[in-house]
Amino acid sequence: MSDPMRPRASLRTAVVWEVLKEALDDKVEAAGSDALDVLDTGGGTGNFAVPVARLGHRVTVVDPSPNALFALERRAAEAGVADRVRGVQGDIHGLFDVVERGGYDAVLCHGVLEYVDDPAEGVRNAVDALRPSGTLSLLAAGLGGAVLARALAGHFTEARHALGDPAGRWGEGDPVPRRFTAEQLTELVAKAGVEVGAVHGVRVFADLVPGALVDTEPGALDALLKLEAAAAELPAFHSVATQLHVLGQKQGPDRR
Ligand SMILES: C[S@@+](CC[C@H](N)C(=O)[O-])C[C@H]1O[C@@H](n2cnc3c(N)ncnc32)[C@H](O)[C@@H]1O
């Protein structure tokens, strides 16, 4: 039976998934090994961890939420990859209390930096978990996307507040504690010893177009997915994306 939620979910994940999958495939080719060791910090219920395990990789998910880890376990079992997904309760700030330093070919840090106490330390730990030349996949909320969304919803004062707020929040009721510009994210990863390979804008249009249009207009979802993919790579659209994805490779110890 088809899952009615899948098309909408693909709007949130398609761009990141395509970039990540290609990076993992390249790594497999370079390493000459079919199964990589992948760490998903703040991996939650396995939106990425489970599909990565379905590619044949061994995935460790570190997350502070027992509920998320429980859902992850169930989801991995349903997908038939329970033997390749390990959930560990932990925090990105105490990452090496629960996982090995320098033990992973790829580290995912998706939708986590917004919530951590110290984003710079979070990124450093994610990078320190990588083997030399390991791949970092970082996804975080973009400042400009939130400003645009608030303005288009008619919340002009909140939009202006977010523009001037050091954390990029639009007000007290904002559920997201912190947002980033592409420059802030690339600086964070560069300082942690990662060479940036690509930056993509994620959900440039998806959150702004009326849902009914996407759901009812024949072919609209597919066309929107293609538009998102085309715009994601263009720097001009990074400043208005809901999320920003940074892909990079860990440099040698002398490059930090
Ligand atoms: C928005 S969800 C993202 C989940 C998943 N990475 C994804 O892309 O679907 C944020 C996740 O970060 C986790 N989280 C919050 N604070 C964290 C921290 N300090 N260290 C690690 N994970 C954290 C939450 O429990 C939650 O599962």
C-alpha cells in the first residue's frame, strides 16, 4: 500500500537525501568497502538513519530522547534493517561518552545545531567522530527562510525581529532556538577542520506555496521537487532557504 505521507515527506528530504546518497556512494567507491560506519548525531526517529541503513551501511544514532530511540528501533525493524541500526542515548556535547572518537566514515548532524547549547562544540565533536577524510553532512535552519516565511504570512514585525536577532528568532513564541546563515555554517565547519564541498538550500519554495496546490494540481509535486533541486545549488537561493545543508570532508590534523 502506498504511504500517503511519503510525497510530502519527500519535499522535506529529497535534496539532502540526493546529496548524501551520492556522497556515501562516492565514499564506498573510494574505500573499496560496501558497508560504511555512519554516525547520526541527533538522529531522532531515523528519518535519515533508516534509509542510510537500507543502503547497507552500519548506522549508530545518538539522541537524548528515549521516545525517539524507541520509535527508531521500531522503524528500523519494520524496514528490515534492525541489525544495522544501533540507537544510543546521548548528547552531542558528551558524544565521546557513548561513541568512539575517529570511528566513523560519515557523520550526519541534521536539525540539531539549532537546539544545542554550543553549536561550535557540537560541530567540533561531530568532526572529531570522523575518520581522516570522513564525510560531514550538516543540516540546520536558515535565517533568511524564516524571515521570508514570517513576512509572507503578514508577520512583518516578527520578520524584522528575526533579521536583527543574534539567534535569528522571530520572537518569544518561536519554537526554533537558533538559525544560521550559510556563511555562519561554513565558518563553523571550516574552523572544525572540514573542507566544504557543497552548500545546498533546502525547502526554498516548499514552505511558501499553498499546500492545496501541491496536493491537488496534477504533476505539481513532481515539478516542485525538480524546481527545489535546481534552485538548491544556486547561491542566490541559499539566503532564502528554510534549511541549509553543508557537505564537507575532514582534513588532516594539521589543517585545523
Ligand atoms: C528536529 S529533530 C531532527 C531529527 C533527525 N536528525 C532528522 O533530520 O529527522 C532534532 C533531534 O535532535 C535531538 N537533540 C536535541 N538536542 C540534542 C543534543 N544536545 N545532542 C544530540 N541530539 C539532540 C532531538 O532529540 C531530536 O531527535
